Amino acid sequence: MSVHVVSEMAVLMRREAVQGAMARWQSHRWVLADVVPQEAGFGQAPRCLRQTDDETLWLYPGWSLELFSDDAEGYWLNLTSPTPSFFVMWRLQEDAHEEPRAVPQALSLSYHDAGRWLDAQETVENVPASPEVVARLQAFTDAFYVPEVKRRQRPQSFQGLTDRFGQPASVSTVDKRRGLGGKGAEQGADRSAMGPKEGSA
């Protein structure tokens, strides 16, 4: 397995007001706002960029976007989707002195990663990947993804037969008991031609 670092990224998480009927039960929610290229001015520590009554925006810098050669199919599935995307798995972090805050846990371009996180009941969101990242993903997929060759299925008529114990079995079209006209009938005819045994009535 080989690992390729595409670039350094930063994740933006936003707390926004809930609109519509859902606002009756939940006033605000956290969502993935964007994934952008890392800049020198971002530093490495998370920080709040904006906070109002209706919106809070947090920056999480320093995410290394990596591609693994053994997951090339996952990247190919993302690349061939209608909108190639970044996948971010995040968790709500609660602090006794602060409001709960969404904190990214993982960043990937693989459909397989996103599927595994969802299967584990994690929160996963996606945003469209930039054209530059899509181009690098295309180059990586071209280099490492090898489509699985589908084997031709053997026709049922050519498959070997087995008995209930899994041993090879054969089927004969000849009646083992031989009805009229068979070997048994021929032997009976021979005995009749010999006539009765001596001493018989």
C-alpha cells in the first residue's frame, strides 16, 4: 500500500438557526460548511471565526488529505458520482463551560470510508470537492484503480452434480430395474424356452 498526500486542508463547521417546523424542537444545528485549502494565516489551532445570535463559524485547520492505493475503488466511486465530494465525519463535543460544538474527526475522498462511518452510526456530511482536488483524484485513480474482471459464470448444464453428501454423482438414462423388453424379460424368455425341469408335473 502506498500513501499520497494531496494537500493540506481546513474544515469549516457552522452552527445555524433551524428554519420551518423543525424549529419547534431544535433552535440550532451544526452542519459542514466547507473544506478549503490550508493557508498560512490559518495556523494549526481551531478557532471561532464568527459568532452571532443566528450563526457560529468555526475553523479547523491542518487536515492532511491523503489517498491510499488500496482504496482506489472508493475514490473511483466518488469520482464517477454526479458530484465528487469531500466526506467529513464529525462529532458533537460537549463542554461544561461552553455550548456543544461540532468537531471534525476524519476527512476523506473515499466512498468506502464514508460508508464505514455511516455503518458505525457516525455523523457524516459532504461538500463538493474543488476542481483542483478532483483533477488530482482523477490522476491517482488512473494510476492505481484496476477494475475487477467479472468471471464468466459456468452454465448450469455444465456444472458437476453432487449427492447429498457433496460427493460426485452421475445420472443414468437406463432404468436399473429394466422393465418389459429389458434384460430381465430376456432372461425370463430363456428359462421358458428350456421347458420344465425333470420330475415336474
